[in-house]
Amino acid sequence: MGPLDGNAMAGVMHDLFARDMTTMGYKCAGCGRSGVMAEMVVYRSGPGTVARCRDCDTILLMLTERQEMYCVDLPGMP
């Protein structure tokens, strides 16, 4: 499966945060790009979901589910 955009995470993120997160702003720690979650490049082919910066490929967000619990990590956002 090829890359998607941040809208691919909209349902799960809405379930977790009870709001539309596609308009959530971010700033990339790698290149300084600012944008919204809908613009992230999303990969869902592994054991979780990885969202990367569209410009420099820095991992911005990782989302995994384990035993009915979601884990969200934001390593590329200062």
C-alpha cells in the first residue's frame, strides 16, 4: 500500500480526542515546516500508523493499538 494523507487517521484520532484532528497544527522538528495533520504523509502498512513530514520525511506521529489501548507518540514535533 502506498502513502496516504493525514485524513486516513481522522476516524481514530476523532475517537481518541473527540474532535476533528485533521485541522490540528504541527511544526516539524526536522525542517521547521508548519502544517495541519491532513497534510502529513501517512503509512499504514506496518504494525501501526506512521505520519511523516511531507518535506523532509521526519516521523511526526506514530499510532499503535495494543490490547484495546492506543499509544500515540509525537517524536518529530517540538
